[in-house]
Amino acid sequence: MSNRVVCREASHYTASEPQLNAQLEGWLSQVQSTKRPARAIIAPHAGYTYCGSYAVHAYKQVDPAITQRIFILGPSHHVPLSQCALSSVDICRTPLDLQKTGMFERMSLQIDEDEHSIEMHLPYTAKAMESHKDEFTIIPVLVGALSESKEQEFGKLFTKCLADPSNLFVVSSDFCHWGQSFRYSYYDESQWESYRSIEHLDKMGMNIIEQLDLVSFKLQKNGMNMSFSFLNYAQSSQYSSVSYAAGALTVH
């Protein structure tokens, strides 16, 4: 049996189980369930010191009583990828029907363990599902730089999964990376301060997501009545900054 080991503890979150549990419980206790049950959430994948208290706003909307499968979609940071890839480890069981589509590559164990965008969501997921810990499956999906045609193909495939109330999609995503270290320092002078320019840019994108703007994101609703709301937003600093946002999608 192939197991994926924990690679980011200590550097991205505490390696102490009691401390991590207490930290997550503390953050979650301060958050309201206003968009529950979520069918999909967006949450950041940075170190918990930076974004943990913001990410839990999304996880508070998860209903463990109805959730049986959790798709964690994380962007590829370390390997070039033109489609999506599934994990090869046994500890996170992968539905065979996805692999049988022929649309997915397989992540090697090394690639899987190198990629933090998925791992950072595993402790959140475990905590959110604690009351039903033996009753759900995780499906990690590494997302590459997809062409428009690939976006449509995977969109059609995952739409079928999104229609099932027992499925939850976790979209692992930070927002604007701003500063010389990120090679991006666009500044809108009308916003006066750099951090306000960053926030303005982030919230333009967040507004498009909340509106489920089909033209801007080239999506197709496929008959589902959906709504999306962002619940929290923050920046790691005011100058060399990574932005974090948490949001939830519900299906009515």
C-alpha cells in the first residue's frame, strides 16, 4: 500500500497534533455557518499562521452529515501540466470512473508530496469532517494550465459530480501575488496605496466569481441554480503581499 506522507508540517503548520487541533478548533469557534451546506468552497493554501483563520470561514460551511466525497483541486506549482492529474497513493482512494475517462494523468508519489496546494487542505478537511471521519473519501486532483478546450472537457466531467449533494469541491487558491519577489507589481494610481490597488484587483475577480459570470469565466450552468459568496478576505502584508479569500458555493 502506498501512503502519502506529511511534508509541510512544522514549516506550514504545527507538527503537534494537540496544538494543531486546538488551533483549528479555536478558529472555527469564531466563525458562523452562513452558507451551509456548501457544495464547493474556495480557500487559500498558504501557511496556517498567515491564512488559517481566514480559510476556516469556508470550511465552517461544510456539512459532514451529507458529505461523502471531497474533491480537492489544487494548482500545480512544481511540474508543467497541460491537464489534470490524480494521486497514485492508496491512502486517498480515487474513484475508478475518473481514471477510466482517460482524461487524467497520474501523479508520481514525489510530485504528490512536493505539491503543497493539496496537502494544506488535508488538516482542514479532517477537522471539518471529524464527526464523520470514517464516512468520506478524498479525491485529490492536481490542476495544470488547461487550454480552453480542456477547461470545457473537465468542466463537463466535474459538473456531473457537482450535481450530487454528497460531493464537496474544495478549490485550493490564493489570490493576487504582488511584489518584486513574485515578478508582478502592477499599481493602479487611482487607488493611492499599493495595498488598496491589490485589494481592488482581487475584488474585481471575486465579484466575477460571486456573480457566476458565465462570459468572464466561460462557464455553463447546466441547469443548476447556484449562488456563491465570499466570506473573508485578507492580505499577508501591505507591500510584498499574497492575498487570501474564503468563499462558498451553494446549490438550491
